[in-house]
Amino acid sequence: MTMTINKSINISFEEICNQLGISESKLINFLNDNDTNIEKSSISNENTALFVLEKYQEHLKKMVSIGKRSEETATTYNNFILRIKKYILNNNPNLNVNELNEIVLNEIIINRNSERKFSIRTINKYNAIMKSILKFAFEMNYTNKDYRYKFTLEKTSLIPRYIKEEHIPKIFETIKELSKPHRCRGMIMFLLLTGCRVSEISNIKLRDFDIENDLITIYDGKGNKDRVIPMFYELKVEILLYLQKSGMSDWNRKCEGYLFARDEGIERKRKFPIRAYQHLVERIKKRMPELSEITAHSFRHTFAVSCLKIGIEQHHLTEILGHSDPKTTMTYTKLRGEDLRDAINNRFPYPFEILLKTINEDSNATNNNR
């Protein structure tokens, strides 16, 4: 055996043992024991997972305050962190942060929903949260090593969950059965005809809905960015009708209140939280089992897919949706099989079978003439 020191001096393992006056086996055992002790010392210096989770939640709160994380994202993260903390407290309160891995994550997920099947997208979301926590722990020196490698994200190309055209009229028929149908209809129309995120709609104020210029201003969107989007005529008519029924006869640019407000009237100071929009979609789903897979965010997907189908330029859609990366908008170009079929059939005035039949007939005629 030969060891290289400083890349220039070659010394055999046997010579080292002779100089030290010990056998090769004793030197090997010594080196192995030393490595083990270093590893044990490193592990003992790791902080507990509960400590890191507490610190991460404090960090998350600061990120929201400076606009680097949305309240919606923070809520999602905190809800999952609470599940992690509960699992750890019940099973191993002294669990070190370096002991967090996908096996523990699976136990946390199964512990609450043993019979539910999770999508790749959901699992990726949980893994992404764990990676974010471990990145924070490493950067803050709460761990001796970057443990993000323990959590992997599966590559997936999922079709966006958008609503079929034939289901949309049924949704509005269902809304008639709900309490405050004028408000429910206005909320759903806004989701469907703007492509806004639920968190953005929750924060829109009356003055942001500019009926004089047919524009809607979105402040503090995802990534703390502002944008201006077009107002469709149908939405304008619908919202003005909603305002009349909710205690405001005329649109008022000077009003500081929210467009959708719990205290309907002139001042409109109490906005509806994100959960209210999600609950509205859940009530619709209960009456329409065929929509069991959709969420409030599905209306944003539906808007995007519809825009692309009618020929809106992709870069324009990127601006309307507030995407920072055009590649994100590309997600909406993936259509369901039936929509691809309809797109093909609508584009060509003849079925492919007729084209193939014509080619075969021409080929047969050529052969007969030989």
C-alpha cells in the first residue's frame, strides 16, 4: 500500500508502520477508530429538529414581512411544519436535524392519511419544504452538513387541472343554490376571467378595479410584483351588478375598501380571506362530483388554457398571469387528450381517415397503370 503526501512524496504504508514501530493492522484500526470518533463528534454537535423548525418558522415570518414570501406560501409551510413537529413530539422529541429523511417524511404523511393516495405534485411540495428547511439549517450553521440531498424531487410533466367547457354553465347553475349567490357568482367570475391567484383577488380594492379604463391593477402579487391586466366586458358587467346588490350603487374610485368585502356596503373594510374562496369551490364540488379534482387554483389554469386556445400570444399571457419565467406559462400548453382531439378535428376540415383513403386510392391507381 502506498500513501501520497503533498502530491510529491510517495511513502509505503509498510515504511510508515516501521517508523512508528507498530503493525499494519494496529495502524488501520487506529485510523478507523479516529474516523468513527470524528463522525460521532460531528453528529453530537447537530441541533434537534424541533429547534431548527422553530427557528425556520421565525425566519419564514420575517420573509413575509419583507415581501419575499407570500402569506399563502407561509401558511402552507407552517401547516406542514406543525404536522412535522407533532409527529416528532409524539415519537422522538430528541430527533436531530440530520436524522430527517424521506423515511421520516413518509411516516409523517401516512400518520395522518393512511388511506389517501398522494400525487407526485403533492409529494414534491413536501420534499421542497424539507429541502428549504435543511438549506436554512445549513446556512445558519445549525447543522454540520447540507442534508438537502436526502430529499429528491420527482420529475413530472403533469397536465394542468383546468375545467372542461361543458362544466362551466353547470357551475353557475349550482351557484344559484348557495347562500349569497350574487357574491359567489362575482367571485367565481373573477377567478375565471382574470386568471388571478386567490391571494391576489382577496387583496383587490375597489379602486384597483378601474371601470373607466377597463383595467385591473394587481398589487404585491407573487414575488412582491405589481402588474396591470385587462378587464373583460363580461366581468365588468358582472362586478357592477354584484356591487349594486352588495350595497354600493355606483363604483367609486376614491373608495379605499375591498372589492369583495365581508362588510358589504360603502366602506368595505373587511376583506375575505383566502380560505373563503377555497371553501366556496369546495361547496360547489360537493354538488358536482365530476369536479372532485379541481381547486380554486384550477380557475387560473382554466383561464390560461382558454386564452391559449383562442390564440393569445404566450408572452402576453405570461404578463397577465404574472409569471416571472415564461417556461411556467408553457405548462398551460399541455392539453387533455380530448382537447387535443378537438383541436385537430376543428383545424382540419376532414378526418385523417379520408386523407389516408385518398392516398391509398392514388397508390392503387398508380399500381394498376403499370
